[in-house]
Amino acid sequence: MENTHTTIFIESRKKDYVKILCNLIKAKTVNPPGDEYLAAKIIKKRLSKIGVKYKVYEKKKKRSNVVAKIGNENGRKILIATHLDVVPAGEGWETDPFDPVIKDEIIYGRGACDNKGQATSTLLVLEYLKSIEKKLVNQYIFVFAADEEQGSTLGIRYLLRENIIFPDYAIIVDVSGEMKYVTVAEKGVLNLKVNCKGKQAHGSTPNKGISAIANMSKFISKLDHHILKHELHRHLSRPTINFGTIKGGSAPNTVAASCEVVLNIRYIPSMNTESIIDELKKLSERFGEFNFEKLAHLPPTEVDDNNFLVQTILKVTEKHNLKTKPKGLNGATDTKAFVLNDIPAVGFDFADSHVAHNANEYCKLDMLFNFCDVLIDVCMEFENQRLN
């Protein structure tokens, strides 16, 4: 499907937006500490140039969230969100991660596909909607958020908690897989601290003590092959357990009186944290004395495949000859925050999810601009249909 007007609009601005993306990558918004205000300056400059009003919200200084609204404030509200922070560069780069390089229409740099390429694309979609604003029956809320990489407490979750944003529908433009998928479900996340209690003794007489490290190792070995009880989910794989951190003992010549491991458990909607902890407690009983403490928790979330938002995206992508289908995510994105507030939300974007957070992160420019065309058509489909 090709809309001549949108194609010409996008083509005429490609050079500007490649420059914007380069400048966003150069803005070092590594979280922590974040410093999203550096990227927000670039977003604000373009918004001012095209005559779009915006507001900046900061729960913490320099942790900027830019919110811009286009269209009819009395209409249904559709939110489109990206984020401005990135993960640390790490090692293994062939180029400077904060000095973008373009080769064969591919741009390399930290944040190219997570999430500054997406911020660039949605900014261009915003500019298009501004050009036809008087015709719009809905309101489109664009959010360029802070703190996504560290839990969004200074970003989307803050904006929702303060009622700064509260849309009818939300599209989270984050790493969802080259327009092949609409992410409709996310696993729950449970960080669980497990402490094993032993009995201290001299290292020369270990038989007089109880090694918490030895008992913990037996428990870990059991868990390493254990599959938590669950029911199969249509879009999500089985639950997983990751051994995130471990520490124990006080000295090499002392039998360890305690050992602590933090588990990162990803679970699916048929499960709950209480049953998970009970299951692990029963498994631990034969290995010694164990205590369990819930450190952090995000429940699993999902929207129905037949939701209006999902079906609209699938309808448009089919017209663009894309074989898009609903999918679940093992990780957690800002989508979860909306669904937990009873707001239908999905993830949808153009980036290759396999390069996010990796060295030599890249973004294919043709995919970025093709996505702009698709997302504009999604918005036009919202205009043409009645939102339920």
C-alpha cells in the first residue's frame, strides 16, 4: 500500500531526520544517571520548529519527559511513546558508540534501535499529523520518556501516577521485531531473595558446622533443572528462573553461616507469586533452613488479540504486505504500566530486537522510514473507524 502524500512528506524530510537521529545518539543519556534532558533539547527544538506545543515533566532534575499533543482534545486519546535513555555502551564496539556512523543505509550507535531510532520515527509521524491537525477527530499524545531502562519510575510510571497522561489506547514503540509482531503479552517479573542459614565453625573442622554455601549449591542445582508449575499460554513461553546474584560466608577458613542468592523469575498469567514461593519453599526443605523475601514484583499482563488496537495494526500491516502477528515478550516494557492501569496497550516497532543492548547496535534507515509510513496509516485508520 502506498499513500503518495505521506510518501512525499516522509521523503522530503529524510535528511533532516537522519541528522536528528545522529544528534540523539550523540546525546549521552546513559541510564544511570540518565541525563535525558540532553536528548529532550533535540526533541524540543524540532517541536518548536514545526509549531507544536509541548510540556516537559521532571520528577527529578535533568530526567526530562517531553509530552506533545496533536489533534482534537475532545476526541479519543491515542498515546504513542518512546524513551530517551539508553543502557551503558559496554565493550566490543567497532566504532565510537556515541559518534554515529552510517554505512550502507545502516546507522550504528548506542540507542540506534533502543530507543532513539524509534524516537526519531515517532517525531516524524507527529510532524505529519501536525500538518493535517485540523482534520483530526482524535487526539494523539506523543511521549518521549525518561528512565525506561531502569524501571520508568521517573518516566512513564511517574506520568501515569500523576495523571499527566491517561489515554484510551497506547502504542509503545520499543524493540518489538521489525514490524513482524504486535506484542500483546508480557511475563511477570519476580525478584526473590533466598537466604540459607547454616552453622559457623572453624574451617579445619567443617563437620562441626553446617555450610550454608554447600546447602545453597544443592538447592541451586535442583532449581537449575526445575520447571515451575504452570499452564501453557498462547503467546508466552514457559516460566524461567535466573540466578542473578549470590554471596555467602565470611572467610575462607570459616564454615559459612549464611548464603544468599537473588532469583529473577519470569512467570506467566496462570501463576502467582504466592504459589511460586510456596513451591520453592517445598523444594528447599530437604536442603536445610531457607527463608524467602520478595524484593520486587511486576505482574504479567496481556491484552486480547481481538482488541481494537491490535486488530487495527494487523489490518494496516496486511495492507503493507507485512505478515505481522501477535506475540508475547519475556521481558517487561512500558506497555505493562498502561495495561496495569486498564489501558489497552501494545508494543509495535521496526527495530531488530537481537541488537538491542549489544555492542555495534544499529538501525536500518529504510525500516525506520517505512515504519513512519505504516504508523501514519495506523493513525489514519483510527481516524476512519470508530474507536470502541
